[in-house]
Amino acid sequence: MKKPLGEIAHTRSGDKGDTSNIGVIALKPEYYPVILREVTPERVKSFFGDLVKGKVERFELPNLHALNLLLHEALGGGGTVSLRVDAQGKTYGAALLRMEIDVD
Amino acid sequence: MIRIANGQGFWGDWLEAPVRLVDQGPIDFLVLDYLAEVTMSILQKQKQEDPNLGYARDFPPLVGRLATRLKSRNIKVVANAGGVNPAACAKAVLKAAPGLKVAVVHGDDVFSRLDELASKGYEMRDMDTGEPISSIRPGILAANAYIGAFPLAEALDTGADVVIAGRSTDTALTLAPMVHRFGWKPDGWDKLAAGTIAGHIIECGAQCTGGNCQVDWQSIPNMEDIGYPIIEAKPDATFTVTKHESAGGRVHSDTVKEQLLYELGDPARYITPDCVADFTSIQLADTGPNRVRVSGIRGGPRPPTLKLSISYANGWKSIGTLVYSWPQALAKAQAADRIVRARLKSLGLSFEEIHTEYFGANACAGPAAPPNPDPPEIQLRIGVRGQDRKAIDRFTRELIPLVLNGPPGATGFGEGRPAVREIVAYWSALIPREEIQTRVEVIS
């Protein structure tokens, strides 16, 4: 069954230079394996399309039932150089909550 | 047990927060984090214009306002308010609060030593792009090494009421009181990692006490009086994240997890001047209302290098907006964007980048935004940047004429022409830590 990620996870996102990071946290521990299976770097890169010019890296924090995603070259140069309204990727985490995942 | 509270997550944070932390319950240390990557360059410019400036100007009046309460309750203040001029900051603090003893940490500023460091053969390259420092050398405005908790702890050891640092790491502000009170050693990696992670949790102020929290956000109580975070730290390096009971907000493992993940890179290797902290070792437990216990933290040896924070002038930018109304608001805004670009091209102007967003359609999330086929209005937002200030100035004249000579239904030009801003960009490199010798100066 397909559901938006936001039904099983919450997120927070921010920046380091031109890289945005998105923390994806399971709302319940039993959702973590689903997130691990579904929220892959490839799926995230494809979800954000040409917003992310570089690669997507993924790190696992099983102790927090969470993933940390790094979206490289995703902030229009980042910091003060960026012309984007969201130059720090503050909203990227919320945007990812729309990504459709398979929860079966 | 000691209580360490953070009352500012950045310069510009809520002015009342530190005062409420002092007034609403017990704390032992009030830490204030004023510096972001770009703040140093803003401060450097202010210092160039006036040698008595270059620090966080909110700080001295705050200390003045709190002085009597700090003294009578023996609350110590640790802040990186010094920016690029800690000495001037200390002077202003003493003027605002003459009865306090102030300790200043010097030694992070390497602006005047860059050529000396280069002549020693250190190849400073940008940590993101690998570019050599020579590519930005003429534009450099400020250069500071991130310093860790031990110089701040040494300053607390003098018995100072207020410790002022320049570019200390955000996490060091919280770790320093633990090192000072618990006598932690420079190679106690697990303990230093725990104090560092405590610092990471509270360094953004209310972002761990319910601010910007997605989980059940509408039920977070009394956000108008949100409580800023308090760490109850123990000598065994376990700690509890909490807030004053009467204050608003919420402390829960959800709010703490969101902040733990904020601005994180490789979670197993969170590198600071004090240690390398392992975020995959953190154990959280909700032990009561608004209480999260943190334990199990492991860490590794500090790196042999320190990170330099360098800011440099990198051209100019301007961002202009116009609002297009229904019907076909998006199509009108897109047509206006094509017209602006064509006019800039016919003027022979070139830019490093022209970036257009349609606010109300996809400005925040681009292709990931939900579809919005017939919005009531759209804000066209065009930004340009480049090294030629005249080209940027000319751009600022190209939006308002569209109200009369472009697609129908444009408004929202009441602010006039957009401002032109100098871009002060950020650059970072590593140098051997032996090059940075800090010094504590006590003034009273």
C-alpha cells in the first residue's frame, strides 16, 4: 500500500554550505525498517529532481530510528551566495514528507 | 549536578529568552551562542568602520540588565559574543555592568596571520571545493579558527562572572562549564563527546523545546512564552534535557531527536576541536514531563587540525519581486520572467546567475512541491548575482516597468526598487592546531 512518508516519519532540515541535510525520524520504532527500505538515496534524488545537482548520501542512526540524508549542491550555492528564498533548505524536510512510499 | 541553559541560538534570537531563563527557575550557567558562519564577516565590516565595534551588540545591554541577578545567584555567563573584537565587547560589558568580573579568550583571530601561515607551507584549501586560498585571498574579510571548550573552561576557572570568546564552537559553550566544574580531562573522549552533544542539542535555543517541531505542533503549549533549553549535567556525563516548568513549549524525545539531526553530517563522526562525537551511540529516554535523559555517548580523539572560518567578498546580488493575480497568475509571472531576461540580454548585461522562483507555486521545494494548478496569486521572484555592481544596479530598474508594460494584473511593487547587497561568502580550511595559542585575560 502506498502512503506519503509523512504518515510514518517526521523530519528536520538545514544547511552546511551548499549541502542540505534532512533528518528523517520514525514516528514509531516499528516504522524504522520501512523507512530504511523505502527512503533510499536514489528515491530521494529523483523526488527532488533538478533541485539537487549533486549526489544524495545516506547515514543510519538506528539508535534514534532515524536517517540523515545529505543533498549535495542543493541550495543554489548556499549561504549568502544563494538566490533561493529557502537558501538554507529549511523546508526540504517538510517537502520530503510528500514522497510516496510502500508500507507493506 | 549543574544546570546549563542556552538563551540565544543566534544573533537576532528572542531578546527575552535569557531573561526568562534567569527569572523562571534555577540555572547555574547561562550560555549564549551569537555566531553563525556569516556573522563573523558582518562583524568584521563593522570593525573596519569603527574599531570599537565588531562584537554582538545585543550582549552588553543584556548583561547590564541581568547583572544584579547574576551576581546574587552566582550565575555564570559564557558567550561567543566577542565576534572579531572580544576586547571591545568586554569593555562594553564592564561599562554596562561595572561590578562583574569578565574573562576574555583571545587567539582565534588569524586574519592578520594568513600570509604568515601560508609562508609556513600550510596549503589551505576549501573543505568543500578544494580550491586554494589564493583564489579568494584579495577578498578575505575575516579569518578565525574555531576553538574548543578548554580555553573557555580555563576562563571560568579564574572565577569570572562573564566569559567572552570570539569564534568558539557553538558546542564548546555548553561543554566548557562541565569541564570547569567536573574537572574533565582533555583525553576523556566519551565525556567530552557527551558534553558536545548536550551543546548540539541546546545550541539552537528553542529548536529542541518545541520550536520548529513537526510532531503534533498545534498542541505545543504556550509557545508565546516558550522555554529555552536547560541541560542538567552530571559528572558521569549523563544528562537531562529540560526547561523551566512554568515556561511554554515541550521537551520530548521527538523534539530532541529533531534537533540532534539538525545540520548534521556523518553522525558517527561529528568533529569538534575537543573530540569526535558519535551520534549513533546516543540513548534517549523520556523520564517525565518535559524531561529527556541522554546517556551512552561515546567519542574519539580530537583531530590534529582546527577548522578556519574565513569570509570573503564575492560580488553583489539583488532579488526583486512582483505579484501577479488570478486568472493565469503563474503563466503571467512566467511571461514576465521571459521579458526581464530578454531585456537584460538586450542591454548586454551578464550575470553569474539569474534565478527565478514562483512564490506560491514552487519557490521552496522546486520539483518536489505539490501541484497548485490555479493559484489566486503568484509572486515572481527574480534574483541576480555577479561581480559587476553596475549590472546588478541596472537589474533593479527592470521589474517595476512591467506593471505598465508587461502582462496584466501585476502589483506588489510598493517597496520600490530592490536593494543591492554585497555577497560575503564563507570558506573553510584546516590548519594544525599548534598554530592556535589561546590566552585568557581577566578584566574587572
